[in-house]
Amino acid sequence: MSTFLSEDELCELTDAVHKSKQIEWLATRGWPFEQSCLGKIKVLRSTMEVKMGVVSMSGRRKSVPDANALREMMNGTKKTA
């Protein structure tokens, strides 16, 4: 996995195809980014993971909840200890 988000990932993140709109989206939300000498936007993957809640600020990946257990708890069919 790359250190930086790919061009496709930037498009998916920002819902913008044009670099100027991607830069505007990133800047207004306080996302740190750089632009390479070729004009490519560089956003660290680790920044995206923290901003989107995939990892905590300490860099520890959050565990994925057990969807079935949550569903059972919400429906009252699973007893909690």
C-alpha cells in the first residue's frame, strides 16, 4: 500500500475530478497536503486514516465491531455480562 492516496482515492474522497476542486475541498477541511513538482496532490494515507476514524491519533488501528453481536444487543436477544 502506498504512503500517499492515489489519484482515484483522492477523487473518491473529495468527489471531485479536477485538482483545483480537490485542493479546495482539502484546504477548507484542514487536511494537510502537498503538491509535487508535477502538480500531483499528495495526501498521506495515515492522515486519511486518522481523519476518517480508521486509526486513533496514537496510530493504533481501531478494531472492527462484530456486526452480529451489535445487532443482537440492539434487538435485545443477547444478554450482556
